[in-house]
Amino acid sequence: MIGAGTESAGVDLGELRRHPTIRFLVVCLVISFLYVGYGYVTSSSRMTPRLRERLAQNPVTVNVLVTSKFLPEEFHIRIYQQVGNMRGVEGGTAKLYTVSPANVRFLARHYWILRLDLAPGDNP
């Protein structure tokens, strides 16, 4: 009787794979990885050559113009304010000053950013 019931206590991996909750979690993970991966793969295409060249010089901070695909709303403005000093918005372009290179790369990974450019007057 010591071994009685131990066979039913094991987990059937095939049955677990077919469980709707597990399938849903796998789909969510795949979508999340694709979203994050897309941001990493396309981030450098959102930065202008001038900005990439300036970032290669390892500055402490840079001033950037952030152009989004649409007018920035409160959500976007809050992100801008977290990464730099915002000095206004003209159309879909926000002026951000004293942005660290890491935060420039962070912004470049967002799908709603159309272009990141070096702001006028940002000299090495």
C-alpha cells in the first residue's frame, strides 16, 4: 500500500501542454518577446546619423528632438519628463534637454517614436 496512488500524482506533460491557461501564457510570452525584440531591432533606425555620431562620443547628456507618429498626450509627456527636461512641443516634436545616452536608447525602442534627432545648439 505504500506505492498506492503515486501513479495519479504524476503530472502528464502532454495534458499540461494542452491546458488553455498554459497555451494563453505561452501566446502572451511570445507576443511580449516579439514586441520587445521589435523595439531593440528597429531602435537605431529611429535615430538620425547626427545623433548616433554624437552618442558615439560618449557624452554625459545630449539635447534631442523627439518626433512621434502623433501628437504627444499625457502618457508620452510623462515619459519624456522622466528621461529629460522637456522644453516644449511643436506639432509632434518635443524638445528634451539633458537626456542621458541610455535614455535616448530607451526612447528609441518605443514604436510610437518616429525620429530622434540632435537638438540645435548641442555641440560637443
